[in-house]
Amino acid sequence: MEIILLERVAKLGQMGEVVRVRDGYARNFLLKRGKALRATADNRAKFDGMKAELEANNIQAKGEAGKVAEKVEGRDIVVIRQASESGQLFGSVTVRDIVEALATDGITISRPQVWLDAPIKTIGQQKVTIAVHPEVEATITVTVARNADEAARIKRGEDISTRQEDRDAAAEAIAAAGEFFDPEAVPNELAPEQSPAPEQQ
């Protein structure tokens, strides 16, 4: 389906551009949210009539978004989750969790503004883009940890990804090596037995 964009849409085009997209994407997202119009002759004329107003609204919204982006940019939010020893979460951190964490910091962001390709499923840090406005983006860091102490260690750059099983296996390997190479072994014990010298008469 061909549509006229009423605002900039990432990876698609700028305001006023006519682009071809899949029918489902157009109907369920772009048209439904007022981001585009079907590219008919009537709608092209309608867009030309409303272009100046759309551009003025966009400039105003962009200015307000810039102030919000300054508050959001560089923030580090912490999400506490239960996880296995390997750092795999029992569940995941989703867009909703990020929106709620920002809300507790006094920042109101809607779910579509959070660009998270897939839910976060492991302990650690991840950069997430917040599209405050179609033309204004900010980046935050999401730190996922089992507790506040672990979150602080992750922020300091400590590697907490070493799995407990790996640490146990390493300890066992060292112990096994110690048994194999006995440091207290006497060298003579390893030498072949020598027969005693015959007595002199």
C-alpha cells in the first residue's frame, strides 16, 4: 500500500514522502496512529493543505521533546530480577519495565517510544534508545541485576558473568592437578630402585 507520511518515521521516510509499505503495517500501525494517510489523490490535496500546520506542530513538539531528551539522555536505570547462577533471568525485562522504571524517576514515556528489539533475558547492561520524538532520540542504560550490590558491581565494570559451574569446574581442575603433581613428592621415589652394593671382604 502507498501512503503519505504525516511525520518522520524511522527507517521509512520524512514527513510528506510517499512510500510503499505492507498493508498490515499501514492499517494496524501507521494509519491507526495518525502517522500517515493513504496515498490517494484526495489525500495528497488534503496533505498539501495541512502541510504548513503539520510542520509548525512538528517544530513545537520537537522543541519540547528536546527538553525531555536532555532529562532522559545518559540515565542509568536499575531493574532487579531473579536469575540463575549463569545470569539467565527467570522471566525477562520488557518495554513496560523500562517505562515503569523511568516513571519512578519522574519521566513519562510511552511504550512505543522505547526501542527494544527483544526482551532482556540476562544479567548485565544494555543501551536502549528512547525516541522522545520522531526526530529526537536519547539513549539510556538499563542495568539488570539480582540485587543492588550486584548492580553497583556491574556499573563499576566488574565481570559477574562467570558462571558458578565454571568457577567450580576451575577449582576442581586445580585440585586434580595438585593431586597429579604432588608438590611434596621426593624425587628418589620416582627413580628406579638400585640394588645395594656388594659387601667387601
